Amino acid sequence: MTQEWVDEYMQKLKTWRRGDPKPVLTPEVEPTPDPGPESDLAGKIQKWAKDHGYPCQCFRQSTKARGFLVPGWPDVTLILKERVVFIELKAMHGRLSNEQQKLKLQFLFLRAEWFEVRSFKRFLEIVHQ
């Protein structure tokens, strides 16, 4: 996501009214999503991080996590050399919740690296940028 996209989105969000269709940006090209649930993708990412020596925390929203996690917080926080990456995992047909969309905007506005990931291939592209 470029800064130009974020600026465009923020401008649309300012003029958006309840009942209007929500503003949508053209998404980045995503490789073919991995089959299976998000948990499979999370497991691959955690294994990659452990094998490469990077701290990685995978949070999943659950009844046990209520009160601990901010609603909409990304599934994965990965600390790389000189970068912290926040990743929201989605299965093939998953969509961002309202809370996730709001946090995404906040993260991007603050110039944090936030990504929606549906495949391990896309994850590898992100960490090798």
C-alpha cells in the first residue's frame, strides 16, 4: 500500500456517511491464496520466524483473548531487522471486520507496516522487501 493510497482512503473516509457504500482501495495483487484455514498459514509463518531467529507473536481473537487484545489487532506481529511488521491473516474468502479496517487505517496513517496476507508466498515477498 502506498502513501498515495492511504491519503486517498483517508480523504474518502472523511466524506463517507453512514449508509453510503464504504470506500475501497484497489488492493495490491495477491498471489493465489493458500488453501485451508488461517491457522495453517499462521503455523507456517511462526515456523519461518523461529527458523530464521526472528521474534514473532501470533494472536488470534478468541473468547480467552477478550480484554487482552484490542479488537481488530493484527494476527501476527513480526520483528525483523530494523522493521516491525503487522500482518492480518485471511483465508481465501475472508474479509476485514470494521475494527480491523479502522486499525489498518491507523497503522498506515502512522506509517507502520501493515499487510493483509492470504498466502505464504505473499508473506515471503513482504519479509524480503
